[in-house]
Amino acid sequence: MNSGDLELFTCEQLIEELLRRTTFQGVIVHASDAAKSRSWDGERVFRVRLNDNLEVDEAGRLLDVVSQHIARSA
């Protein structure tokens, strides 16, 4: 995948590519449905995805640290 061609791929394809990479160690949080605008009414459902480079408990700890950081920054 060439970085200049990113606009030619869907979000799902980009997420799958990132999860395939052995160098990726992290968590992807994304809207389950395609988000067409920055704002929305009601609730939005999100998915959390990780690859085999992180165990589920490690991903949970990472998300906890991120949520604490967001809460302190708000």
C-alpha cells in the first residue's frame, strides 16, 4: 500500500491493513457505522479492534490510561 494512495481505500481496508502489520501495537477505536459528519444525534456505537501483538488485558490497561489522560485534559 502506497501512502499516496490512501484516499483510494475504504476505512475498513485501512484498519485491516494496520491490524495485519506486525509493527502495530495498539488499539483502534472506530464507529461501527460509517460516520459521514463530525456531529451526531443520539448514541453512536464504537468498535475496539486489536491484533495479536496485544493481549486483551493489555489493551484494556492501555484504554484505561488513555481515558485517564483524556479526563485530565478536559
